[in-house]
Amino acid sequence: MSKGYSLDSVNELSGGDNEFIKVLVQTFLEEIPSDLDSMTKAVNNNDPQTAYQFAHKMKPNLQLFDIDLLKEIKRIEAWSRTGKPKEEIISVLNHIVSTVNSAIKDLQSDFQ
């Protein structure tokens, strides 16, 4: 079964230092769930500015772990500037939440 993440970029950044990899994974597991929750709440509360901030904040971490959501994160960022209702972006948000939660479970299983 395929993992919801890849360590290719992490390994390249760490130079194969396993302790550094563990730190990167732990940081991801500590920060991303609350950022994801905050972004979700912001969208649900029709707070596009806060949704943008959390989407933008998560982007480098998702890219580092090769979680292929760049297009979706950019859609959240773009939505935040449009003034359109949250219903316009809910399906994208749900996909992000599902994909990130799957990666989190895989990382927890592999590193804890």
C-alpha cells in the first residue's frame, strides 16, 4: 500500500541524518494537525484571511513531505481573495483534510 507521504525531499535536506529526519517528522506531527484544524475552522467560519494564513503556513511542510496538495492549497489561497462563499471551497478543503490526515496516520505509524 502506498504511503501518504514521501521522505525523498526530507532525506535530501537531512543528508541522511536519521536524528534530523525524526525531528522534522516530529515537528510536522506537532504543527500540521493544529494548522489544518485552524484552516478548517477559518473556512467554516467564513474567515478567508485566517484560512489563507494557515494554508500558506502549511504549504512548505506539505511540499517537504511530498504530499501532493500544492494545487489545492493554492485554491484555498485564491479563494481567500475572492470574497466567494465557503461553499465554493468546501470540497477542496475536504480533500486537503482527508489527504493530510492520511499522511499523518502513516507518519505516526512509521515513526512512533
